[in-house]
Amino acid sequence: MAKHVAVLMGGWSSEREVSLVTGRECSKALKAAGFKVSEIDVGRDIATVLSRTQPDVCFNALHGRFGEDGRIQGLLDILGIPYTHSGVMASAIAMNKVRTKEVCSAIGIPLAEHRVADRASAFAGRAMDAPYVIKPIAEGSSIGVRIVRKGDNLAPEEDWRYGEEVLVERYIAGRELTVAVMGDKPLTVTEIRPRTGFYDYTNKYTDGKADHLLPAPIPPSIFDQAMQVALLAHQALGCRGVSRSDFRYDDTGPGPGRLVFLEINTQPGMTPLSLVPEQAAFLGISFKDLVTWMVEEARCDS
């Protein structure tokens, strides 16, 4: 009998729409791989729904709060249903950019200057010398990210829903790089070149808004460093399954430049425009084989 996989998607975070696309793509591939699939748009009655559905495995296609921050993972541990991606602790730490930086700093991973600030002073240009980047402490998909440059005095958005404290990070000139890790293996390095602006939510999820250069045209020493740091961050946070680490590479000065780690995504997107499936395909791993591997690796926290 085919293994029954419940694909958890949607939910109520700010990344709901991205999650729905990820869930549908993964469901399609899992069905093609021969699994019995139940698609579940997650609501607050998810424990009841899962008890009724009785899947063998949950494929966690949720993004953002509740789905990516350790809470759904804890529920699945209680219910005893194996699930894809990282467990409770790794998910909770990785979702919080400040805590992630604390772990990474302790093991020598290169980081940009950063601090926590109240959002009013951050938007007013008073958090540190410009240019700097404002980020919600616990959101993904570049939601809420702003760049403050010299002379800017941005008004905080009235509908800001991401907390009164924000992460302020020194803006690093140069290029955007990313590395996926699958199990204990970094896949490759992609350079992301937005056609306009920076790699924000629109450029991430709109076809034709950014170019992906694969493998990244960077010096071999930087390529190797990015691969090593992505694996180190994955292991240090206790991640499992698939993760993706994002970097800035400052090559604006003399020499080979410097690599700066930004953050790790424990549940990276799996949409037609997403970076992890693209890197896997570059190495000869089909999307169907990728999601099959993720289901086979699914488990609860021990």
C-alpha cells in the first residue's frame, strides 16, 4: 500500500500564498511518485484534522509563523507523525534572525554588524550609520525588509505587523548568493541578480524579476567558503532534511572580497521559481526525487 502523505500548506502567516504554491507543487510531484496524498490547508483545528486524516507522514509545506518556527513541529511530535524538514529547536532558532546570529557568531561564521532596535528609530535613520537594512526579527521571504540609505527618513508603515523591535543590519554591497543543503551535503552556489532593486518579496516570486546564475560566477575560494559555511550553519542549528543559507558577497574592493552570512531557511520555497529545486536539478536530482527523499527522511524529534 502506498505511503499516505499529508501536505500541510497555506496556514495564516504572512507567507500563506507562497505556501499554497509550494504545497500544490509538492503534492503534484508526490502523486507522480506514487504516494497517496492529502492536501490540507492548515487551520487552528489541524490536530483534529490530522487525527481524522491519519497520514503516515506530513510534508510540511508551510512558511512563516506557526509552520516554520517550531510550533507545528511540536504538535506533530505530540501526535507522533513523522514530518519533513527540521525539528522544534532548529526551526525555532532559525526563524529568529537574532538567535541565529548568536549561534553563528559563537562558531565564527562571518556576519554583518547588527543590533536590535525599536522600529521608530530604525525607520528614522537613527539605528546606526546608514546604509543599513531593517528586517523583522521573525519573518521570511524578505517580508518587511527595508534598506535605509543616507538621507532617508522612512515612515514606519501603519499596518506594520512584525513587532516593535526590529533587526538592524549593516548593508553589505555586492552580490546575493545562496546555498542549499540536502542532508549532510551542500548542493551548489547560486548568484541571484534582481533586475531592479533588491531581492525582495516581489523579485522572489514574480517570474522574470531576477536572474539565477548557476553555478555562481565567483572565485573558487568564495564558492568553497559558501558551501562550507552553509553546511556548518545547518549542522550548528541542528537542521535536518533541506535548508538554504543566504549570503552577501562584497566584491566591490580589492582582492577576492568577503562573504557574509545573512540567514538560514529551514523550509525554503518549493515553487517553480524556487532555488532549492533548481540547485537539485542542476545536480541531476529531479523534483520528484527531491520530494521523495524528503518524505523518506521525515521523522519526529527524538
